Amino acid sequence: MNLELSEDQRAIQRLVREVAREELLPRIQALDREERFDPWVVRRLGELGLLGLCLPRRYQGGGLDYLSLALACEELEYVDSSFREILSVHTALVGLTLLQWAGPEQKERFLPPLATGQKIAAFGLTEPGAGSDVAALESRYRQEGETFVLSGEKVWISLADVADLFLVFARREPGRDPGAISAFLLERGMEGLETYTLRDKLGLRAANTGGIRMREVRVPAANLVGLEGEGFKIAMSALDNGRLTVAAGATGMIRACLDASVAYARERQAFGKPIAHHQLVQEMIARMVDGYETSRLLYAWAASLKNQGRRCTRETSLAKLHACEAAFRAAADAVEIHGAAGFSDAFPVGRHLRNVLGERIYEGTREIHLLIQAGYALGLREDRPLRCSLPPWPFPEDEEAGPR
């Protein structure tokens, strides 16, 4: 794997870093305090072309590779997880999943407005009684002619109350058979479709998190994604995409905690000298350096496999597990380095600690990823071929169209 970034990748990294620090950083403290989602942020990311960053140019995307998406997520989460979450959900969980599984007509219809930010997408998998145990989902559907009728509820859905398009999963019959689950695209305005916002979250307070209620929502057959019964495979492949962006974002959080801690340790005096000279503070700084560098390598490796069009469930799981755990340690250490100041929101490290608690849960809990890694190591788990895979980069249709 070539560890040198391309010129395009460096350009994206510079662009997102500049926008995040100059335009998003001044907003985040107030948004977090007020627990307020700012729609302007989504519009701005759309204006910059970031919402379709790694979608083919044929669908009005940026045509860049999957590592570019991860680099953008690292820079956004350097400021706050709530900003990175937009790309994770809209682009990775929905956009890339449609690129992988949708039919030609669906791609032509849905991907361009997602790539340009004309429409915002949400991913509806989690339910009140089904999170890590996806096979336990209870949302149901039945078919009536050329229409599917969906009922059920989704909860803890990012962008639920602001999205225009919803990729949701439901089962045809009760039970736990993964082969009874199918994926559908719901559009805001469909009769019986309602959304709401959840309040009083511990972290990610500048993000919109809510739920989806489906009361006999009639969905045209043209909005079935993949084949009937492929919903479980589609959901798992979507999580592979999302976990890459969560890992990259957590890596950005580690770097943010490291930079804040280094600056504070050089300035704060204790026992007659800057606390940077105390070995236990140095130990915490060193752990952050270790966490950042190893997390960066893991997510870059997973992204390189995606660029080759290869399935990388093990690698994205490991990157997500390692980066989120390293970010948790980094944020906790950063709060300790800041002392009482870290216990307030005068510094960003307390906000990072609250946010990372959520990252250890969504896209597969810490425990789920430990089981995944143990399963691979023990030979109890293997990657079975999927009917569809993400297209390798450069995208073939973009290569035919000539240089950008």
C-alpha cells in the first residue's frame, strides 16, 4: 500500500481542514450547548461537493476514491463528531450502498440529488428492540400488486428529521430469518411516513438524531433496493462503508485531543514548571500519538481495499474498533490533562469525551467488533461473496469519460 497521498487527496484534506476550522469551529460550541442542528452545515457540505465526494461523476459526484472520503471525515471530526456524522450517514451508509446495490434506473434517479445535496438521506436500520441484533428487527412489509406496504418504527436514526430519502429495512414474515429482510427507499411525503427528533442526548448534541414511524406506508416496487430477501446483506455491506468513516472520524478526534493537550500542557504550570515536563502527562500524550498513528494506518488500509473493489468487513471492523477505543482513551486522558478546565466546555476535550461514547455504540458496539475479530481469528467467521460489491476506483464509467 502506498502511504503517500495523491494530489487530489491532499487537496481534499486541505479544503475540508480549512472549512472545518474557519467555518464550523466557530459554530460548534453554541450548537452543542443549545443541542441544535444547523441545516446550513449540510448545505455548505453540499456546496463544496463533499456529499458526493466518492460517487462517480456520471451521477454528478466528485469521482474521488474512498480514502478521500475518509480523509474528509477525519478533518470534520477534528472539530466535532456531529459534522462527520453527516458524511457517514448520507454518503457512506446510503450513497455508497445505492452505488453498490441499486439498479441502473434507481442510480440515475436517486444518486445525482444525493451527490449534489439537493436531497439528504438517512439510514433506517435500528429499532427499539433491534440494534446490534439486526435479525431481530420487527418492521414488516407485505406486497400488494406493484406496491409494498411498510409498518414499523426505527429509532436512533441520524438525520431522521431532516432527510428527504430513507433507506429502511423490513421483514416479510415474523421470526429471525435474515433472508426475510428486504431494503426499501422511502421518500418524505409518502402517506403514513412520520419522523421525529430525540432530545437530551449525552453527546452528538449538534447532530439531528431521531426516529421514523411507518404506518402502512405504500412504497412502489421501483423503490425496492436489490432483490427481495437481500436486505440483511445490503445492511451489512452498508455498515462496512459506514465503519470506515467512523474510524476515520475517531482518528480526527484523537488528533484534536492530542493538539489540545499539547498546547495546554505547554502552558499550564504545576510544581514550578509546565505540566508538559511531568512524565505521567507525557505518558498520556504518547498514548495519543500511538492511537492516532495506528488508527490512521488501519483506516487507510481499509480504504485501499475498497479502492480495489474488495470486501473488507474484517478490516473496517478492526479500524472502527481500534480507532474508537483509542479516541475514548485520548479524550479521557485529555480531560485529565486539562484538569478542572477539561470538566467544562471552555475547552473542546469534554465535548469529545461525550461524543466518543456514542461512537463506541453505533455502527456496531465495541463488543460486537470484538466478537467479529475473534471470529476471524478462530476461523469461525468468513466473508461470503455478495451479489454486488462496491465498484473499484477509478470508476470505470468515469475512466471512459476522460480526465476530470
